[in-house]
Amino acid sequence: LINVDGTSPGMPSVECPSDWINRVDIFCTVAAGTDDRSGISHLEYTIEGGDWQAATLDQDVVYLNLADGVTTISFRWLDNAGHTSEAVSADIRIDTVVPVITVIQTGVMDEYQNDLSRSQLRAEVLVNTSDTGSGVFETHYSVDGGSSWLNYPANGRVSPPSIDSRSGVECQFRVRDQAGNEAIQIITLDFTPGPKDQSASEGGILAVGPILIFSVGGLILILFTFVMVRLKNSKGGQRKSD
């Protein structure tokens, strides 16, 4: 009795990490292979189109060690007759390098509440972040030692831990990349308000009012009304903050 196997195994079903990860030792889960004739011999893989090599399966899991960056891995089955299946590929994204962050305080902004009775101080902070791998994902800051984190605002104005906070406030700034790597920089913020020039020059706006049209003895008269609106603010005046 001669057994002839003229068919190829079925294509592998492989599940690898699809998102960015921050480790070089990765694993992929492989479903059991199928071959109706001679049976499955073993699984093979290739990295970036290199030579095919046998994969070691440990309870349907293959472990690999890769470098940073995006790496394409292909898998295929080999049956006992020497036939190979169609290959299936996966892109593995690895980033183990922490992002870069620099933080500089550039000033203090005094934002008044609606009743103007008490000032709301904000530190103006310039944060620069970069990441050459997966890319920057999010930036936060903390003024309570890392117990809670707030989104770094687009306008760069950082809130103090309390309304009475002034100088010597330790603040942590944290940046995370797409792979979960993070970097933290700690600086001391000063919320002491400096001199503020709230003067405004006097000026006026000439506005054209309603147009009056009426007829007197068959003669049509058109009158324009004018309103002068004056804008006046005290020069050199300052609002007082507690």
C-alpha cells in the first residue's frame, strides 16, 4: 500500500501582538495545523524574508526575540511529505526607548474669576516632547506627587494645587509613547504673580443709527442718526489679588 500526499497543509492561524509593545521578547499563539494526508510535521517562520527556520512550539505558543522597530514575520506549515502551506504574515511593532521631555516655566498668568474678587493664578509652562519610535501618545502633569494626573493643556497653563499656592510648588510632567514607555521631569513652579499692565487707551466707535425716511409736502427727507460710543478704561490700574 502506497500512501501519496499531493496536497499542501492548510494556512496557519497565528495571533501576534498588533499594537506597539515595549519589550523585545514577544510570543504568538498558533492554532493547530491541518493536513488531510501525511499530517503536520512542524511550523516554520521567517523574519523580514530571510531563511525559513523551524519554530519551537510550546503549548501552541511560539516565542521570538526581536529588535526595536516594525518587523514582518511570516509563518507556514510543513507536512510530513515535504509540502508547505501558504504563508501568513504579521507586523510586530516594538519600541523600548523612552520618549524625551523638556519643561520650562515661562511666566505666570493671572486669570480672574467672574466676580473679580480673587485671582486665579496659572503657571505658563512650555513642554516639548519627542519620540523616535512609536510616537508620543499623551502628556500629563501632577502637583500632588503623582497621586493624580491632569492633562497638560494646549495653552500651557498649569493650575496650582490650591488657590493660595505661590512659590516652591513641585510639579511632575510625564510623557508616554504609544508603546507605554514613559519619562518624567520634575521642576519647581513659581505661582507668584508679577506686575500686570491692565491699562487701555481711550477710544471711540462711531456708529450709524437708524435711518429715518419721511415725506414733507411731497419731498422725501432722509435723516441719519449717529451715536458715539466711548471706550474708556483707567490707565495704570491694577486689580488686587489676595
